[in-house]
Amino acid sequence: MKLSPSEEGLLEGRGGKGASRAMEILAALGRIHNAADMVPVLSVQVSGISYRNIGEHGLAFLEEWAGQGSKAVVPAYMNPGGADRKLWRSLGVSADFVDKQNRVIAALQKLGVKPTLTCTPYHAVPRPSLGDHLAWSESSAVCYANSVLGSRTNREGGPSAIAAALAGCAPRHGLHTDEGRLPTTVVEVRCPVPKAADAGALGYLIGRLLSHDPRGGIPFIRGVEPPADKTREAWLKALGAAMAASGSVGLFHLEGVTPEAVDAGMILMAAAGRHVPVESLEVGRRALFSAKGRPNVVALGCPHASLDELHRLEALLKGRRAKIPVWVFVAEAVRAKARRSGLGGRLETLGVTIIADTCIVVAPLAEMGVANVATDSAKAAFYLPSHQGVGVYFESQEDAVEAAVAGELGKAQGAAAP
């Protein structure tokens, strides 16, 4: 693999021990993936930072790297950690856990990574543009950047993302290349997909379908389009997040949406090796339902919600106070905007807690007393049973909010159980 003179210099230690280590990681990955060279990246997003996931060994690794003196040379952002840094006490998180989580964040800050603590950096920082090369690592963020924004990023691991931040580049392979972005399968959708939860069920089915494809999973999706109103972004986030969870999909081409599909749709379709139909979402909905008791909370914002989504939640509540607590997860930048506008306070009076810095998937739910949740997130519904032992009522946002207000599951929710 060819390295530029400046990259060779980093490898030889001219940028400090930490940057040399970064280039060693990137060069090794480049060789593994037969990359021709490195591509400069405009921003980095680092995942795998919840102390619940990385534990003592991960914390020690980060603190050692942070002590080597090198810093990010491009804008770099953090994925959610394991606790809301302001509300952890009221949410039932232990002081010991928060102390360890804060050490993780401090180590990353020492490396020059900004504590945005969100899986939707495009809600909190300037959005990347068409064709921009990135080194992002959270699965739903990667899928959204590639598929909706038209940027180019592979799904980096936590260490490789940090390495990209310190070196300002990543190996040029996979989704950084034209050939690596060609679809493998055309998916013909033959059923209605009106709501974000429906898009999540569709994404789950597509991801599961492609998870067994030895050529990798890049679908070209036809026969469906996102809503034209303010729920469009939430619908697209849900589709990609579920696909990335169930099938490690980093890019989908949606007819009329993905920039490449808009510009060269027929050419891309011709490149796909097979065509498959999706006739119904019911199998997906049932597979995502795993609850075994009353929900402790209604969890929204996985991926993190936008300000528009908070306004929509207020509209769905219609001034009624929730009897089951509603947790909605956002970037701190979004929570701050909601509070400044008064929206945050209004939602809090209705039984909503706006949670930042963390997410329902990576928070320590057992010590927080959560056994079952109701959610419209297919991503959360996919991960929570296996990662946390938590049961899930997978519902539309409308039904989940109605359940919260009623304090129990209504007929629509009960009918969804397998």
C-alpha cells in the first residue's frame, strides 16, 4: 500500500508516539483490505465509548493512548456514552459507573475528540456533503451518511476511528470507492411503509436478508418512498439503523433519495446480482417483539431524536401527562435548543425526560431498574434482548405514546404480540 511522505513521517514517529501508533493501525488495516492508498477524511466519529461496553481494559487502552501526546488533526466526535452527565442520579445510574464513564470521555478529549456524545452527529455539528470522505463508526450514522447525505465512509471500529482522527486519513477501500458502493441486491417493496417504525421493520427484514450474502449487503430499494413531511428524516434514520443492526449494512440505495440512485439508478440496478421482493412487514414486526411484562419506560430517540422529532412528540401528547415515563434520547446540543425554546420544559411537565450523552442500547439498564421498554426503534428492539436482557414492545411512536398516556398497553399493542 502506498503512503504519502507525510503519512510515512507519521509512521516513523514525526507526529509523536500516538500518531505513529495510529498510522500503524491504519496501514495494517489497509494491507488487510488491499487498499491502494489512504484517503484524507474531513471528520471522524468514534463509537464504542460506553464504559458498560468497553470495561476496565478498554478504559486502560484509551488512557494509555491519550498519554502518548498526539491529538486529532481533523474534527472528531464521540458516540453516546453510558450515562447522562447531568441526570445520572435521577435516572438511577451509580456514581462508580459515572466516574468510569467520565474517565473514558476525558481520555478521548485528551486525544482531541469532542464530547458530542451522539449517534446522530449530523444533528449536532455541520453536516458532511456529497462525496466527502469520513471515518465514522456508529452503524446508523455510517448508514445515514452514505445513503442519505452521499458521503463516503466505511464502518470504522473504535480504535481505527481514533487512528483516523490522529492521522487525518483512512485506508481507501470498500465504501470509499466507486466499485465498493455498487448494489448487490434489488429489493422490491410491495407493501405500505408509512411510519418510521414501519421503515424500521423493513430495514430489519432487508438487513436480515442481506446478512447471508457472501458478496456483502448493499441493497437498491424500489417501490417505497419516505414521507414528504417532517417525519421524513426520522423515517430514513429508522430504515438505515435497523438495516445496519440486523445486517451490518453501511449503504443502501433508495430510489429517488440516495444521490447515487438519483443520478445513476438504472446503471446501479443493472449491477445488482439478484432481485427479491418484500411482500409484508409482519414477520419483521413480530421478530422485534420480545416483551414479557409491563413496560417500565417508553424509549424514543434511537437513533437520537432531532428538534423536529421533539416537537412531534409534544403534538402526539396533546397536553396529556404520561403515566409511564417517556425517555427520549438526543444530542446535548439538541436538548439545549429545546430548553432555550421552552419546548424542553413543556415536555418535562408531560412526563417526558429528555436524556443526552447516552442511549437506551448502551446505558446500564439493569442497575436503572428497566426490564421492559416500549419503543418505535427497530434498532433498539433488535439489540436490547441480546445485549441487555430487556424485553421490547415494538410499536409505532403513536401507539407507544398512547400506551404511556393510558398507563397500559391498548388493544393495538396487545395484538402485536406473537
